[in-house]
Amino acid sequence: MKTPFTYCSRIVALVVLFALALVGCGSQTTTGSSSGPITVNLGYFPNLTHAVALVGVERGTFQNALGPNVKLVTKTFNAGPALIEALFAGDIDIGYVGPSPAINGYVKSHGQALRIIAGAASGGALFIVRPGANIQSAKDLANKKLADPQLGGTQDVSLRYFLQQNGLQAVDKGGNVQIIPTDNANILTLFKTGKIDGAWVPEPWATRLIVEGNGKVLVDERTLWPNGKFVTTNVVVRKAFLDAHPDLVNKFLQAHVDTI
């Protein structure tokens, strides 16, 4: 997996542009109310592809940047569509999520629900298969059972596109490849017990399938993209929260850059 460090300069530039854009939002400041501190709800996944969120939370970088009048509340998700649904419901204000759910959420809400405000990670997704499944190439995937973290998630989109590019389709699209959206931990169990033949997953689950399940890499997703670079994780913000608290979003972005 390529670390997000190589993208720090781009993110810093984005933060600067974003901060300039906030000038038009006025001089709004955020203070605690009589009922208590303002709450910022942060969502992310317990994956290596969300390392910025994991480190920023553990080290207290986000909380320190937001200040004493703000309470940071965190919630973890297995995959992006669930996080986006939580954002739609107002349960998440800022989230680390893959590009496919982020774009889908933006389109589904006609641009009203969220904004993508930064990048966070590149790489770290692989297609791992069981040795006993006798899969040597894409053509061997016909009539196989495969898994990914969630329907509509970034790895789900990648898997389905890969199948399509190789003349195959999932069962729900009239094809003969069964795709089972499953929590990452359950994917590992199904893989080890031989109930699935392969899985397109993010790290550390790909490595765990190799180390604990004796799996092998069929596709390193980096090989499918120009220069081996592709977005795995973005930072999104709920638009209503951004409109109400642009200063807090700005502080969070600075903490995001500091964490990287």
C-alpha cells in the first residue's frame, strides 16, 4: 500500500484553497452552548487504509485541534455505504470513506448531502484467492463464490468492473459469479473454511487472507491503474455541518494534514 505521505503537498494545497473559500462564509466562530460542548461525529473504518483516522484519533490530534469546547465522538464502520447512510441520517459529520460510496452519496443526494474535502490514502486493496479453488486467471472465476466488504463499496465496484472487463458478470446481473457482500472479519472466516473462493478486500484483511488463510494474490489493484496510484480513502463532510461550522472543518483538515 502506498502511504498517504506522498500526497501531503496536494492535501496541504487543498486545505489552503478550502480555507480561502471559507472567507466567504463570514467570521463565524464556534463556542460551547449552555447545554454543553458542540459534538463532532467522526466515522472511519478499522483498516490500514484509514490509518490517518486511526492515528489522528489515538494521538488526540483531532481533538486537540478542535479545542476544548468541542467533543469528538467516533464510530467505526465495515464499509462505505453504511457510513454514507449514517451521514445522510446526520449521525456522522465527517468521515473517511472510499471514493465510490462518496461519489454515489453525492449523486444520490443531488449534491446536497456531502462534500469531498481531502484525500487520505492510495492503494492497499487486493484480490486474494484460495489455492484450493484452482483460480489461475480471470477466466477461472466463472461459477466461483467471491466476497467483498459491502454492496456498492469501493472494493465491490472494483471487483464487478474487473469481472466485466474479463467477460464475466455477477449472478445478480445475469452472470455466473456469486458475489457475497460480507463484513471483513466474516470474509476471513469464510475464506479459511473454504466457503468462498476469493475476496477483493482492503488491508490488513488482504494480508490476513494470505497469512492466516494461505491465500494468494490474483490481482494487486495497483496494477490496474496508471502509475499504480488509485484513491482508496477520501475525507467527506456533511454539507449541513460544513455550512454551520466551517471553522471546525478547517481545524479538522489542518489536523488531518498534521497527522499525515
